[in-house]
Amino acid sequence: MSSSSLPSAFQIQHSISFSRSSSCFPSSTLHRLRSARLALLLNRSTRRSILAMTSAVGEARMKRIASSIRAIPDFPKPGVTFQDITTLLLDPMAFRDTVDLFVESYVPGRSKICGVEARGFIFGPPIALAIGAKFVPLRKPKKLPGDVISEEYSLEYGTDKIEMHVGAVQPNDRAIIIDDLIATGGTLCAAIKLIERVGAEVIECACVIELPELKPLEANSQITNLRTDFSNFKLLHYRKLPNGIWLL
């Protein structure tokens, strides 16, 4: 059962109100419906049960997502544990849970979903389709065929760039940036600067995984300085144990 299948108090109230207004019911039936509606609204334990079921379903979804992500030690170099989301993609239910949890956090009206290369291209398009937004790819240098604008950012050794097509994002657009993982936050900072340079508003950066041991909060403080109303939505938080193992 998904959380979307659970009837809310409003849904049930609306359903009963609609039924009561129908002339096809005898007065005795309408009286019972009216009493049932009142009982539902007053029955706090019922409402608490619905909320508890919703919470339990949410926890089950998060566990399913976490268990589907594979950790690969010493990749791409010794001492690094790679969080592999390709195993999540092999689990249709976990993949759907991941997309749904993002979608449930947003409301229609966000004009652009901007996916960071490369795994932001996996999660971004289904989220965009679900909320009726346009998808914009943010790519590495020399990958886009048209005119581009770019933003440079620092790496541990050297620099890199992120680019998008001119005109893909317009002034006053409201954008959400999507990626699979936030480590230091450097790429997300560059993506925000790039989008805001054209006069759009970045309302959120959303990632599947956060590695807090790599100090993304330091990068987040830079992001917050760019926009004081910035929010950062992450599904899973991993921490590193003394033995080098990453634990949810």
C-alpha cells in the first residue's frame, strides 16, 4: 500500500458530503452518512491510525531505497566508497519510491527541473513529467551542441565547468536542481550560480544521497549566502564509521 492510497480525512469528508447532497438517498441513509462523517471527524484515534500507517509506509519506502543502493569500496580510487545507484534502478519498486518521494515534496507550478550530469538525468525527467515541469540538462563542457553559458567551479585538483543551453532557463523561472548525490556541494553551487545568472530563482536542490562526512554543509553555507531561502532536500544520509564503512 502506498501513502497515496490511504484516504485522508478530507477525502472521506468530501466523499460523504457529495453523497449526502445526492437526491437518490433516502433521508434515513443521509442521516447515517451525516453521523458517520461527524464520527470520523471527531474520532482522533482513527485519524492518528491513518497518520501512523502513512508514517510506517514512508519508513518502509526509505528502507527499500537504502537497501537497494550498493556500496563499492575503493572506487574510483583507494579509500573512496562509491554509492552505486544502478542497483536501485534494477529494483522497479525502489526506483518508483525514490521518484515518488521527490514528487510528493513538490507542487505543480515549478517551471523547470534542472538535472546535473549524469545521474541527475536519471531522476530529473520522471520528476519533471510528474509535476508538469520542463527538464533542463546541465552538462559537462563541450557536450551541448548549441550556444551555451557556463560556470566554473573548483575541484580538489584544478577546475571544471558546468554548462546549459542559452534560453533553456528564462528570467523568473522557478527551478529545482536534481542530482543523485551531494558530497562537497561544489557542483550544486556552480549549478545554482549558473541558473541565477539568467535571472531565474533556484528554490531547491534535491539529491538522493548525502555524505555528511565530506562536509557538504560548508558548501551549503555558500549556497545559503546566494539565497537565504534556499532549501536542500535529501532522501538518505550516510555517515562514515571508524572502519571506513558508510552507514545509513
